[in-house]
Amino acid sequence: MAISFKTLTQKDRTQSRTLLHESIPITGTLVSGTYNLQSNLLREDNIKTFSHGMFQSVYDYPYASSSANHIFDISAGFSSSHTGSLSASAATNTVSQVAKKVNIYNQMAQVLCGYDTNSTVRPFDADGDLSGDGGIKHANAIFLNFSRLLVKDEIKKGSFSLELGTSSISNHTNQSLAPFIGVKTITDVGSLTSYKVNSPAGEYGILKENGTNLNVGLIYYQAGIAVLTSSVFNSGANNSVHTLMTTGAAAGDSAIGMLTGSTIDVFADAIRKRIKNVSFNNTTELNSSIFFCRANHDEFNYSSNPTYLTGSKIRVKAGTSGNEALNPPSAYVTSVGLYSPDNKLLAVAKLSEPLRKDPTNELTLRVRLDY
Amino acid sequence: MAFLDNSGDIILDAVLTDLGRKMLAAGNFRIHKFALGDEEIDYSLYNTSDTRGNAFYDLEIMQTPILEAFTSDQSLMKSRLVTLTQNNILYMPILKMNNKYNSCKPDANLNGFNLIADTVTYSGNNVFNSVAEAGFLHGVPREYASTTTHICIDQGIDSSDNGQSIATRMRPELLETAFDIKVDARLLTIDNFIGGQTKTAPATTVTIDDDGIATYRIQQGVGDSSIVGPYDPSRAFAGERSREDILSADQTRLTAIRDTSEVFAGPLGNVLRIAPRTTPAIQTSTSLFTELGSDGADLLFRGVSAGIDVYKYIDTTISVTGITTGYTLDIPIRIIKGSAFTSP
């Protein structure tokens, strides 16, 4: 009986998992300064704000265009309950979205930090050590939420780098250049081999300031979220000297001052103008099914191709002297079809060049399907 | 699709088909078997006259550029490699339309069949005093005077070399005992042509894929099978394509049978007999004709004086594949729906 299908047994299939990494560089000019200002002259065309004002979105192209891709969001908030939080002093400020900032902080904290045994939301811990009183907390936080388009399955540990301009705005007559007289580089150095797993959102690393080695934030790898303390813009010992962030509406304000005295959008504008570079490697987890399609020496040596025959005679046997019937048959493989039990074509693999199949050889074609 | 880069290592470019993705979404994606295909290969490039020796015979074939994989499940794996237990096979059977009987004779110009969409068109607007000419099939199974009643696909070896004749038995492993028939499900259905008093019965084993292509599986000896064997004269009915008694025929009779009944000079295989039918949408509406078809005029099919003055038509194909050898035959079909007629 002539057959053209061969059943795949358990020995002919296996599974594998591959991690694929891409380098994601985001330059500061994309985040601020490249595109035209919107009609309100406040922000560029690639910056999308919302009427609720709880976060700001950065696109790689004017966001109204269908070609635009969402890159990341910026938001900020502070804890309402932790010792040293800003809510008490800020509560009197009616223009600064206090409730929304607290809501943002609590929302991010409950997703990324979880709850303690009293079902209270944990604040962001500077070193990830939750024992005892937990040590220093990031009670006033800036959030950079990277889109899934960039992060894919997760940020690769040890690959995150953020360069921030941290000079006061008064240090230069050109406001766009002033922040970058002094630049801090913040990385998750060492996280490739040392990272935390006590978060409900997966694994995270500690963001450190190069040089001082201060803990200035957390990077959640699977969530694709960087959390920075607002003091990251400060200078001096332990970042205790405030940097003047802007000369705008809240002129002369430090980062912590803007966090309480400005709206989230205004604060996000000031942060955007201080981002010099962001880079990380993303990770895509490829789960593969591998099928070994084995053609033994006595299989697949004939073809149903209409050109295979001329007057019903097999072309590849013709032309040589003697008994042509005794010449070995041959056929040429260009594709592999994978079928369901009821002969439905589910997947196809194409070879980059034909392979000769005849009774003197055997082929094992390895077809990998990624999911 | 682009060509695959064939300058370096041999690579495999694999994709799920649209049907595969659909089944993945439905949760019943299960790969069970594989087949090897060779659709880009033109075996006529196999050059046995190359004086440098047989290592160079397939030089041009091996240089064939290969296209990236399409994702349509209907576009690839049209011709598959076949496993046969013997390596000494020199002749393989093919499929041909039988044009020796009026009952299954195709239209000479079309080299296929005209399929009349509805009874109004077929009767020439209720004129029954003439018989439709050969090559015209009725898309509605009713008893009207017809010359051509069905399509016959014969399997056989198209060669009398090495003493082969229609009396030579075909190797059993090459005999087609089942066929897959693919049609556009919007336009056509398939009936088994059983013959005799029963005439036709709808083919029941059918699957319709995500592209609207219906696949009918017809197997010999299963249900109202319309497959006739090479030595099956008991299924001979007057006016139908049938099989003569080859085994008891003398040489003169064999020659006559070959010339009058068969389309092959060599060993005969099975015969598939089918009758395409039009779907209700084709019978009752012109919307598909407007979308897919064209307009025609002055088609004579009931003698020289009775015809269809104005009509719409759709050109499609019926694709028949032998399950054993994988050989495929595409049969052109023109579906015709008339709107103005001339009476004889």
C-alpha cells in the first residue's frame, strides 16, 4: 500500500524552553524634546495625558498616529500611613491630587509588595528585607511602568540602566540642558545573581546609584515596573540636598516638594525632562515543540508531483542503460507538513533548499514550533 | 512570500497554518503525523542526457529556490512524497477524466463541465423537447433528459510500454480505494453517482475548513460508494460509464474496449463517479454570481436552436486526490445561471 503520511510517535517529539533577549534602548530625546508641542504648549505630541491625571503615557511617535507605540507610563505617589509620609503636610494642599497620589502608591504597593500578616499594604522596602520593622521604606515614589511591547515576558536581570539628570534647574541658563550637568546612573547591578523573590508580583532587584551605591529604587522584572524614591534627584550625603526640579508653576520646588505641591502630570513632565537614557534587555520565553520527522531509507522515495511522471513513467528512473525499473527511485523534499489525526494541515515547514531522498539515504528533519 | 536564503546552512521555516491557529484557539490542536512535500520541484528538469554523469542529472532541481511557507492550509502540500514498498516500480498510475462515454463526457472547449445552476436554466425555461448536450450537468438532482449525468475519474497507467495493456493487473499497492474531493462549499456539494435505478446519493463524509473548502472522502465499499473496480462488469448499466468484462475478453475485444471505453493504454485502476450539485444559495440567488462570476450570452446547449440567451457564470474547480498515490486532478467547472432563453 502506498502511503504519504507517517505517524509521529512519542520518540519523535520533545519540548524545549528558550529565553530570547532583545536590547531596548530608550533615549531621553524621545521622552522629551523631539516632537512638536501640543496646542496647549505644555507637552510634546508623543505624550498622552488623561483627564483623571493619574499617569502620563510616553509614545515613540505622536500618539494620535496609528504608527505610535506605547513605551512607558510615568506616575508618582506616596504612602498615607508610613512614618515620615507626606500625606499629613500635603493634605491641606487642594491642588495637588493628594488622594490620587495616595491611591496610586497603595495600588502599586499592593500589587508589587503585597500585604503583611495584618492584611495591611506593605510599603516599598529599600533593600527588600521585610524582617523586623523592615528598615528604610520608599514612602515617596516615582513609577516607571514599561509597556508589555517592550518588556515582553520580563526584564532581564542585571540589564536595567537609567541615566537621570540631577542638577538644579538654576545651574544653567538653558533649562533643557541644566538638569544634565550632573547625571546619575541607576542600575540593578548584581541582580543577575542576587535578586528578591518575596513579592507577589514575581522577582525584583534593588536599583542602586552608581558611585554612592545608595538604594534608590526597585525594579520588578516580570511586572516591568521601576520604582524610584523621589530623593533620587537629590545630591549630597545620602541624597539629602534637594535639587530644584523646575522653574514652572511650582518654581523652586524640589522633587519632594513637587510630589506634594504639583499635579502628577506636572511632576511627570519634570521627570521626563531629566531622563537621559533608559536601557534594558527584555526576555521572551519561547516554549517549543520539536518534531523529528524521520524518513527511513525505504520511505518517501516516490512522489505524487504531476511532473514526476511522463506518460506514467517515472522521470528520475529513465534514461540510463539497462533495466530502468531497477534504477533506484528518488524524490526531492522541499516542505514538511504536520497533520492532525483527520489529515488537517496544522503546520508547515519549508526547507531552504531541496533535499534528495532515495533508498540510499535517511533524513531526519527537525521541525520546531514556538509558542 | 519571499524566497528562503539558500546560501548557507539548510534551514527549516515553520509556521502554523490558519487552520492550525484556529484549532489551537479551539483547544484541539494535536499534531499526529507528518508528510513530505515537493511542490516547487519540476521533475522535467531531471536531465538524464547530461554527459558528466548521473551526479549531475538533478543539478537544476537542487538549485530550485524555495518559497517561504504560506499560512493557508489549502495552499501547501499539494504534492506529497510517497512510500512504496518496492523500489522497482517504473510506472505509476495517474488520474484522468473519462471522455469516452457521453454520460461523462466533458465540454470540449472547457475541458471540464458546465454545471447548470437551477432547473429553470436546465429546462430552458420549461422546454423539455430536446436533450441537453454532452458536457452539461444538472446541478439539481431531478429527472430531465440528459446526455451527461456524471463525472468519471479513471485511474490507470498511461503507457503500453514493456507489454503493458488494459488486461495487465495493476499492482494492488497502487490501486486507489479512496478519494478526497475538495470543492468550494458555497457553490457545490458532491453526490455519489451510483447508477442504475438509484442514480445518485449525497456523499456524507464531509468536513468544511476555515476557508470554506469542503472535503468529501469517498471510500470503496463504504456506504453508497461510487467507486467501480477495474474488473467489475456487474456494475454496468446502459448509458453509464461502466467497466467491461476485461478478464474474459480476447485480444480483439480488449483493443475495442481500450479504444471505446478506457482512457489508458496500460493497467487500469478504479473509477470514481461523482455528480456535482449546486448549493441552495446558487440555485435561488444571483448574489454569488455577482460577487464571483461574470456575464455571458448566447449559449447553445439543447441543440442548435435552443439555448440560454443571457446568463451569469462562475468558474470553479473540483479537486480530486487519490488517497493511495496522492495524485491530484483538478476539474474545471463552470456554473451557469440563465435569465433569458430561446425555445427550439
